[in-house]
Amino acid sequence: MRVVITGMGIISPVGNDLETYWQALISGHSGVGLIHDCCLSRLNCHFAGQVCNLNIKGFLNTREVRRMDRFCQFAIIAAKNAWNDSGRNSIKGPHENTGVIFGTGIGGISTWDNRLIPNSDSGEKTGMDAFTIPRIMNNAAAAQIAMQLNLKGMNITVNTACSAGANAIGMAFREIRAGNLDCIICGGAEAPITPKILKAWDILGVLSKENTKNAVRPFDKNRTGFVLAEGAAAVVLESLNSAARHNRKIYAEIIGFGSNCDAHHLTSPAKAGQVKAIRLALNDAGIKAKKIDYINAHGTATKLNDRVETYAIKEVFENFAHHIPISSTKSMLGHAMGASSAMEIVVTALSVKNNVIHPTLNYQEPDPECDLDYVPGKARIKTINHALSNSFGFGGSNAVLVVKKWKN
């Protein structure tokens, strides 16, 4: 069973609709800025990729907003936009053969951090109420999407750190390909920009302490780490038979998925695991490595991650690696943890559809250990028939997807 993308929705630091998101990325526009609504005096990192100008009231009423964490609000709005984008806004439920598989790294942490822990620490009365547990549950997003759209199929939450969104999309791809469901809304959501989460990531030593919007420099010799980001992306995956039957527009086709574990270290990546994940995806797609025209990299801008990912690409693609354009979406968005990989699939699908590759922003000085084509400076026009999207998470959880151009 062939599987195609028929709808997409995005909530991001550079825009909350597909066209704005796409134009910002291909124009090299950064969504990284000074953190607002957060005390910065005790933090070393003052910049992040935050969602702005989001019309929440256009999608959720006041009562619903009160009962949902910020990550859940992002997920629902992205999912509704993807649902509408696929031409289903006027279709009544229930939808027995449509499911939801959504990923997140830390779920409702903004409820836990901002509402509960500070009050408990100070000895004051906590901000808990009857909706605290429903807000902080990792599976709240998937459940709320199903309830909002009346989707009766499987409902699964994936929690594999930074690869969660890609694993959710890959799992949905496999379910539809196997004929278990006609359609699945999948993706990822995250809202991790809270005081304690920022402090925890800083202590881990991976956040850039350069307090400028140009701080994120993937693959650059002088890279110093990433900044946190928030957002969500939802993708409507559908069997080709279903899409054809309902005359859906098609963005691209998913043809391969590779997922594995390094089984090496909780926070440090392993080249062997990444190599295996890429090869699993290519084998699943049934294509040779030389068929890949573009790679959307994990590209975090940390010293170790960028170096290991480069080594992995070179091992899989050998001499051909130097001829493949590679770019990092995180250079413009920051790192939205479990949502990032889903946000990157959206732009990968748009790149395949439009034959345009967005640049890796802030790439200025080559690193001898990262010596591939990272598309510096400006967007590049190139025919893309097959693209790879890499996602590598803490815990050694790797997820790689192969996207193919849709041709009638």
C-alpha cells in the first residue's frame, strides 16, 4: 500500500501557516529571538525560538484553553490545520479508520514548571486543580486531537526525545502501508521554554550562551550549541487508494522509514546507530543511496552531534556524500525537541514538491571534520526526487524517513 501526504499544519517560530513557514525558511529568516515571558536573570541563555501571533481563540474556546497545556494547544491547532488542508473540514465524523500518532519529548512541562513547582518550592499554596493531570499527560495531545476531530482509530503517543515526531510519522506510515488504517494524523508538539527546563539544558552544556539571534550555527567550525524552541507540526498520511478515491491533493509520498537504537549512551550519539538507521530507511524504500538528492539534517549545532552526523552520512554515501546538499532547519527555528523532526518533515516535503532547498543559516567558517555541502548563505534550486530526513534523539533513538516526489 502506497502512502502519501495529503495535508500539513505547522506552528513555528517563523510562522503558523504553511506558506509563511516555507517562505521564511527559503528566505533564510530566523525565528530565534530574546525570550519573553520568562525570568532571564538566572539563565545563561537568553534566546530561543518562540511561537508568536498564534490565534488560539480561533481554534479553541476559553474553557478548552484552560484545560490544556501549551504543547497540547499547539498540537490541536496544527492538526486542525492539517485536517482542513487535506480537504476534510466539512466532513463529519466519526472517522473509524482514521487514527492519531503524535510525538513529544516532555509533554505538558509548562504546566508542571510554571504552575506547580515554583509554588511548592516557596511553600505557597500550589496551583493544582482537577485538570492538572490531564494537562501534563504526554498523551493529552493525541487524545485531544482525536476528540476534537472525532477520530476513532488507534491513538498512540510516541516519547523518544528529539526523534519523537519522526517516529510517530514513521509508525503511521507503516500502519497505513500494512492496510490497518486508511488515514492517520501524525506529528509532534513541544513547549519546553520554561525556567527550569532552560536551566536544565544549560547545565547539560548543549545550549549556546551567545545571546544573539545568530547563535545557532550548525556544522560551522565555531558552533557553540543550540537554543530551545517550541512548536508543532501535523501531517495527514493517507493510503494512495483513499487519496485517489477522494481526489485529495498530494504533497509527496513517504516510501521508507528506518528506526533503531544506538544502545550506547543516554545523551551522546553513536555513528554506527545513525548509519544503521539511514540504511534501514533506504532499504525500506527500496532505493540506492545515490538516489538521494537532498538531506534535511538533524543538525543541532553542537560540536559532537554535527560531527557524528557528518561521519554517518559519509559512511553511508561514501564519495557521493560530497555531492548531496544538506541543510539544517534548526539553524532558523532552534531545537523544538520532540516537535523538531515533524517540523522538518513538513519542510522536506515542501522542498521535494517545490525543488528548493533552504539554507543552513549562520554557516560561515568550514569545520575540517564537517566538510560536506551544507547549503550556506541562500536557498538553492535543485530537482529533488528523493529526500532524506534525519532525526536522532537522546537515548540513542534514531528515526530516518525517505520522502519521494509525487508524480501523477
